[in-house]
Amino acid sequence: MSNLDAETDRSHSEFYFQYHIQKNRPGLLGDIASLLGMLGFNIIQLGSVSDTGRGFLLTTDRPESVEVLRLMIEAMEDVKLTGLREPSLRDRIALRHGRFIERADETETRTYRFVRDELGVLVDFLGELLKRPGRRVIGVRGQPRVGKTESIVAASVYANRRWTFVSSTLLKQTLLKDLPDYELDSDNFVYIIDGAVSSLRGDELHWRVVDDVLALPAPVVIEHPDIFVKHSHYGWDTFDMIIELRRNPEELIQYEEYEREAARWQD
């Protein structure tokens, strides 16, 4: 289970229930809904989470009914139980958008993949993370002009937080050498760092700002985390998770262009 899946709503009356349809027969959904009602569950939200999967957000005043539901669903031949747990953010996004957020693989549980057609899902997902109090460092991988910065800004708006560019190339190259006191408000700001610009062009004054920002109990989003780690004193343990954004699932994320620019800058 990933760190993200472990970060659930702690209300014990709320559960996420998901099943895979083995045999789609008439009346199947009605039978499931009747079973939930009989066991004392209220259906708060229902949605398709795949072509053959259904997900439910449930509440109940009888948490002991959860194990009964598990046993009864496992005894049914038409469906296969694939989830019965307290709801995570991934579960809620799946219900909202009708698809699960893809992990990079089963072992790299901190990395989540999106393509440009899923920018709405990405903004919701990232925005919900940015709403949460406290320190969280999120890396965003992707080729130039794929929509990384725009998605981060949109997610900040979604989270009702202001944003500040510690470093960026969005309009012009930005490298902050100091941070005004009002922008050290960790409760209201998202701090955005372009890992390539900071690590390849930043001087001592800029790195003091980067260090100060990363010490704040606030959300920080770092674009190009691979370059940031390669050319700075920060390691992968700095990041709570990584998000990848591609134009299509086959697109490779490559950094040769940045490395060539780095060589020119350092000559």
C-alpha cells in the first residue's frame, strides 16, 4: 500500500467498496444495492472506475457489517471483490472521474502517471494534495510545454492557495534571491521550483531561498526533480511523491536538452 493510499479519511463510518464484474447479468447492480441496504449501508456515491469495475462510497453506523459484506461478496460468482477499505484520495478521484490514477509500477508506489487528456484529473488530484496542511514535496516530471506549470497553478487555484515561483521559465527566467516575509505564509502559499533552473543556474543567494522554502511546513512542487536531485545536495528522500505528465503514454521523458544547456552555462 502506498503512502498516498494510507492517507485516508479517518471516519470509521465511511468506506470505499469496489468490485469487478465477472458476469454482467441484468439486475446485478440492483442486487448489490439491495444487499448494501440490507446490511445498513448508505450509498453516498456510485461510479464506474473501469469498463468492468464499479466503485461505491458508503457510510454506515454498523462498522461490523463490513466483514459481513466482504464474506457475502466473496461468495458471489458474478463479481470479484477488489476493494473494501476506508477511502483514500485515489478512491475519491476514481469515483469523481471514472478512472484510477495509474502508478508507474507496483513497486514504485510514490509515482503516478497522467497524460494531457487527463489534465482535469491531474488538477483535482494535485489540488486535493495541496489543500492538506503541513509540508509536502511533490516532484513533477515531463517534457517542455507539456502543461506541468499550468497544471500546478490550476491546482493551486483549486486548493484556494496563492502560488509563488521560486524559480521558473514560464514567462521569463525567474531566480529569487530573497523571499518577502508575506510570502513565507505556509498556510496560504504553494511554492513552485523549476528544478532545472535552480540547480543549473542558481547562485548562493538563490539556494538560501530554496533551502528556506524546503524547510517550511508548506506544499512545495518541484518540476524536473531528476535534474534537481542530480545537481543539488537534495536526494530522492526529499520527495513525498512524483507525478509524471506526458502527451501520450508512449512519450519518453528525456533530459538531454537540459544537460546540453547546463554544459554551456558552466563553460
